[in-house]
Amino acid sequence: MKRTIFPYLVLAPLILLLIVFLVLPILGSFVISLLDYNPLRETGNTFIWFDNFKRLLGNELFGISFKNTLTYVFIMVSINLVVTLLIAQLLTTLSSNKWRSLFRVLLFMPCVAPLAAVSVIWQKGILPTKGGLLNIFLSNFGVAPINWLGNASVLMPSLLIVSLWADIGYNIILFISGLQGIPQDYMDAAKIDGAGPIRRFWQVTFPLLGRTFSYVTAMTLISQFQAFAQFSILAPGGGIARAGYVLSTYIYDMGFGNKDMGFASAISLTLFLVILVVTLIQQRVNRVDWGY
Amino acid sequence: MKKLLSLFLVLMLLLSALPALGEGVTTVKFWTHINEAWNASYEGLIAEFEAANPDIKIDYQRFPYDEFEAKIQTSLMAGSAAADVYEVWGGWMLDFASQGVLSETPAQFAADLENDAYPPVLGALKHDGKYYGAPVEFNIEHGAMIMNKKLWEQSGMPYPTTWNELIEDAKKVAVQDGEAMTMRGFGYANGDTLIANFLALILQQGGQYLKEDGSVDFNTPEALKAMSMLVGYTADDHINNFDAITNGDVQGDHIMVALDESYGCIRGPWVISDLEQTYGLVMGVDFDYIGQPPFFEGVEQKFAAETGWSLCVAKNSTVQDAAWRFVEFLNQPDVLVRHNIACAQVPPRKSVAADPAYLAGAPYMAPLLDKLQYSEFIGPFNTDIIKSYMNQTFMALCSGDHSEEAVKAALAKMTEDLAQNMKIY
């Protein structure tokens, strides 16, 4: 009997924490989404059932922010995975431990800085049209100054560049760990069979990295769907033509600007469902049924 | 050892008796945001108030501006008000006043304010015919201009005296290099001033944008002319670009003036201290603060303004009488005049604006004082929403078709969007 109860007793505090800080808030958010809810109001927070969700249909701002969010996440996650995997692979091939550690530290450093601070540095020092480091660098190649934050067609690329710079270090570390966990025997066998470096990567390394890849993809997807700080700072009000308006900033504007918490919760739940569906699809696609 | 123990126990007894000595003293908790000059002024006035009211002690706490609204909101939502008196931005008051979390301004005090305060500073404090707070300053983003003295002197041009002269001068000096504007002729469009200028343009033509229910309607000939003028200055005359909107305050209009990248801009007087303290500039040497000419010659320089900082008392405060005594003290004209001078604030009361002591203490406010009489309350809505739609409409028109038909269509869409998305209190 004791044997049966023990694991539950050990897990109970953690489960309790998850219930209090994760499950209950999600349920609370669902209840609030059914209300006409202003947190300041003492009375009158009445049930309007699914009216907040109906408001989303045909809502122009929701459409814009939804489209921008999907565009941002798709491009960001794709580039992020390719770049980080490539850098991780290059770093693992370095024979010197010193150099490998140095590059690892350098690439991880942006992850340590708060994203809000990073965004302000990019806004003030790197992206300004006049005097910004990026335009100064590009001027060496004869490129005319670009208004990175004030031109609708380059605002999203600017946001992607900032997000990539700030985020890649974390995934590089995860991929390096995954790559170092692959037994050397497989590589040796492939080499004996005459496989070159590219073939070894695609036919040995990449399949064996499946679990890490699946985890990194899921985590990156979730975190990028929730990206907020860089959008809030670099694209105030959504930026020009609302090219930088995403669901997280729309939720903030409705919840804290309009004090319309019911509607903001409805958008949050929609975002939650989108993340859930995308993550489930990704988990299904990247399913790994083996071990070594 | 025993002696030491006895001494310790006696000391403990004495300490535990200390609170009893404070009996009869009411403590009022007072929250404001952090601003060096404002905090220093409040500290001085609190000392004065406590000396005159020994039965009241003010527990003064201040918080960073960025987290201040959320802090107040959380505090009021909790129901047991963590403070008794809050310094609140007028724009937030619309949310708070309408939700029954604030104490009503005492009748006599309210009558005094109604008689002496300018309409914009009271507008956001009023709900269902009652007032919920008292204004301490008048926020203004129209009526005066920061001018880069060095650039104007180098150009050999005197400061313009009419709006048309200003635009013509700005056209002569503005320089564009690809997408970068290396010299701005005149800044009139940032997150605060664009909407202020648009509404002022409508009012100065004799038009109106506010409907009886507090919503807005820009489907008018005056709004069409106003938007066409503002768009034309950027899209056709190239005297300015969007940097002050898209980059937020980081490259705000007045900062561009400070960096010698702009000849001038419309801004409220609060930027004077920023230019002096952050950029080490000297008024009268590096820059001047002069009156903004009306948009059309010979008209009253009407403008709409969005309140200012106010003080309010929490409904759940258990020391409401003491709290209101403190607020009324701070709002007395002879006290307010010193506070407004110390904080470089535009006075919310007509009597303070008319007091020679105010002008003597804050001579740089001269260009604004005679214009305050033409002020109107912007409207009973959260101005963040209208600013956001205004900025987007303006930038879209400047970036593309801005023919009369396109401007008309954009204004109709803005009116419709605001009707759907902007809450009217």
C-alpha cells in the first residue's frame, strides 16, 4: 500500500503547484472570457457567454494581429531552427574546447539580457535610420539608409532580426547537447561505409537528433507565439500600417488599455488553442519511436 | 547578566508603549509616480501640511512611472485600497471614476473647482454629474513650440509669426536622404501632438468632432481639410516624417531638436526640463519656447486637451476626511502656484494662471497662458485608442493615395473603427 501512495505523495506538491498556477488560471481565463469583465468594476461583470468570441469574427484588428502572428512565428521558427542547428553542428566540429566554449558563451550572452533591454538597445543604437549601426554598416556597401521601424515592408524583417539575435543562443546550447549525446560509433560506422560529412549529417546525425529537434521546435513555437516585449517596444501601437501588431500586443491593448478583460481573455484562449493545435501537429510530425 | 536582561525587558516595554504615544494621529498613505522635481515639491508641501495639521501624518510613497498605473489598478481592484490618496493621470480617471472605486469630491470643493478649473482638467474626473478627484496640472500639447535657436540663427530667418510662414520656412530647410530625414523642417506629428493638431485644426475652423453621446465623427468638411493639411506637410512638402510616431519617444520631436536634426516642434512645456537636464541645453541660448501661431489667421486658437495629473481618494479609504483635507490643501491656489512652478506644470486653475507670481516663477509659460481660455475637453474616452487610429490613418495616407476621396474614405473608416473599438464613458 505504501509503495502505491509514495509516488503520489512525492509528486503532490508539484501537482498542486501546477493546478494552482497553471490549470486554475486557464480555467479562470475561460470563465472571464464569458463575462463582460472590467477588473475595476465592483458590480456589473455579467455573463455574456460566447459574445466575446463572436466579436472576434470579422474583427479587423484580430485578423491583422492573427495573420502577423502566424507570419512571424512561421518565419522566425524556421530560420531559428536552421541557423541554430547549423551553428551547433559547426561548433561541435571544432576540435578546440576553448574556442567551442568561447563561441558558446558569446552566442548565449544575448539570452541572458532581458528582451525589453535588448529591444531598447536595438531601437536606440542599431536600427535608427540616421546614425544607427546597421545603416552605417550597410552604407559601406553603397546601400541607402533604410527606415527599419518606419517602413511597413521592413518592420517585420527588423523584428525578426532582433528576435533571432536575442533568441538563438538558447537553442544552440540545446542542439549542442543533443549532438554531443549521439554515440560516436554511428559516425564511425558511416565513415567506414564511405559517407561524406553532408550525408552523415542528413542520414545519421539529423535522424538521431529527433528528440532534441522535436523538443526545441515545440519550445520555440510556444515562446514565439507569446513574444511581446520586442513588439511592444519596437512597434508601438503595432507600428506603421500595424505591420508589427501581433496577438500578444492586441491582448495587452484590450486588457490593460481598454480594461476589457473578458474580450482579452477570449483572444488569449484563442491564442492558447492555436498554440495547442500547432504544437500537437508538430509533435505528431516529429514523433520519435526509437532510442539508442 | 540578569541586569542586562532586565534592561532589555524594560526597553522592550518602552518600545511597545510607543504606538500609544501616536494615538490620535491619522496616517494618510499617498502614492505618486517618481519624478525628481515633483517628488521634492510634494515632500516640501507635505511637511507644511503636517505642521499645520498635527493630527495627520502623510505616509508618502512613490513608484516608477512604467509600473504606476498597474500598481494603482491592482491596489484599487483589491478592494482594500493600499493607499488613501493616489496621484492619477487624468486619462486613467475615466476608468476609475466610472467603476465606483473612488470617493466623490466634497460638494463645496467640487463647486470651487467647477468655477476655477479649466474644462479639460475636469472632464475626465466627472462621471454621472459628479466629480471624483482634483486636478493638479493641465497637460497641454498645443500652443507652444520648441525652436532650435542655433539652426534658426544660422539660416538667417526670423522665427515665423504665422502658421503659413512656419510651413514655408520648414519646406526650405528640410533635407531628406533616401528614407532618412537628415533635417526636419518642423515636427508636428508624434504620438501626442498629431491628434492634438488634428482636433485643433477642426475646432479652429469652427467645426466640431464630438457628438452628444461623447463619440467622435470625422465625416465633416473641417476634418477633411484638417487631415489633408497634416498629410500634405509630410507627404508633399516633406517637412517631417514618421520617426516620432514609429520610434515612440526614443526619437521624439524635441529630441531631434536637441540633436540639431530639427528646426523645431510643437511640444508641451514638460520637455523643457528634459532638454535642460538630459541634453544639457540652456533655454534662451540653445533653444527657445515660443507661442504656436493659430492655424488660420484671425481665429480663436481653440484646442482640445486631455486632462493632466490629478489627485483622488480611494472609496475604501478608512481616513477619507483626512485624505480630502490633504488633497484640498494641495489644491489651494496659493499652494498650487508654488507646486506648479516647482514642477514646471501648466496650472489647472484659472486663478493660478492669472497670479503674477506664477508667471514670475515660470516665465517660459508665457506663450501658453493666454491660450488656456480656448481649451476644450478632448472627450470622454481613453485617448490611447484614438491616438492609435489617428497615427495609423495618418501614416497610411502619407504612404499612399492622399487625394480628397482617399482622405474622405480614411476618415469615414476611422470614425467607424472608433465607434466599434473606443469605449465612451
